[in-house]
Amino acid sequence: AALFIDYDGTLVDLVANPHDAAPDNEMRQFLRKISERRSPEVYLLSGRTCAEMERWFGTLDLHLIAENGYYYKHRQATKWVVAETQADLDWKPQVRDFLLQYADITPGSFVEDKAVSIVWHYRNAEPEFGEWKARRLMVELYELLANFPVAVHHANKAIEVGSLLVNKGATVQHLRTLNGYGRILAAGDDETDEAMFRLAEPDDLTVRVGAGHIDTAARYRVTSPGALRNLLNSAWEQD
């Protein structure tokens, strides 16, 4: 068995500055608690870079998945593994320039460049203006990238353009097969996590975190990261 749990928005609340979401002492104690037993195995997933995941979680006994499934690293391993070696990245320079133009005309927004994706963050922009620019950007990206091997995700005050071959679901399935896991629990809070839910087996537990009525392929919902932590704590105490 294994747990595949997203970090931002799933285990911790979203914050205005993504770098302020580093785990505090309470979160580190929680992660240490759920990882100290060998069953089920615990994987922490994120869209964050390998360097940031290593800096925040490298001393904990956790399996790590970075950049929405492009890289993974087993606990105590020294090197990250590329999960998808066939990703075409020729589109990145054009998309980078396009998103930088949007950042220039949207005060408070910025662009984050990763190995296989580029993200336009607008959480710090004026709310109504940021949402309006985001809607316009989504329309323009779909037109611009109609013939490119990319996926465009809009979630949690950010728009991400990434390789069509890279997603959390594919990497979870790969690791499941590689390690022979039976039943799994997958938890996440946004569109990038839906691939995990869609590819889940009938007996798996899939949990979408967050209030509202967003359509999801997950079988269960909880309203907040705190509710998910309470659920996991209760499961550990009953076991």
C-alpha cells in the first residue's frame, strides 16, 4: 500500500508567496509521524522543483515527487530519476516570452520557469484584474498552443503550461507498478491532481481537498488541508 499526497493546498493552506509555504515544526512532526512506519509507503508530491523539495523535505524519510511527476526520488536515494524521458520542450522559449509579457502588464504577477513547465503566478495581483487577465491568457494560450504537445492547467491563482507527457497520474501508475503496490490513497487539491484520480483503481481512496463544487474524479472530498491532516491522524491512531 502507498499514500500519494500533494503538498501545497493539500497538506498546507495556500499562501500569497509560494516560498512562504515551507514546513514549520508542526508540519515536520506530522510528516515524520506518517513516514516513520514502512507500511503504507508515503510519497509527497508537488509541482515544486527538485531543489526546493530537497531543501524542505530531504531530511525526512519520505519518497519525493517533483515538478508534477517529471522527477521522483525514493527515500534515502541520492539521485532524482526522470520519469518521462521523451518530453518535447521545444515550445518553452515561445511560451516563456509570452508569459513574461503578461507578467509585465499585470502588476504583482510573476513567471516561474521549471524543467518541463512554465508557470504564471498571479496570487499577488489585484484580485479582479488578475482573474480577468487569467481568463484572457487561457484563451490566448489555447489558440497559441493548439498544435503543441502541451497541457495548460489553471488552478489556485496560477496558470501552468507543461509537457503533455508529464503528469502526476502517469508517475503514480509507474511507481505503483514498479513497487507492486496494491491499494493506494491519492490526495490533492487542484487540476494537476485529477490525473491521479482518473487513473485510480476501483478500490483506491482518492480525496479532493478544498471547499466548493468543482467537478472532480476523486471519490471523496474534504474541505481543507486541516481536515485531511485530521483524517490521516485518525487513521494512524486507529491502526
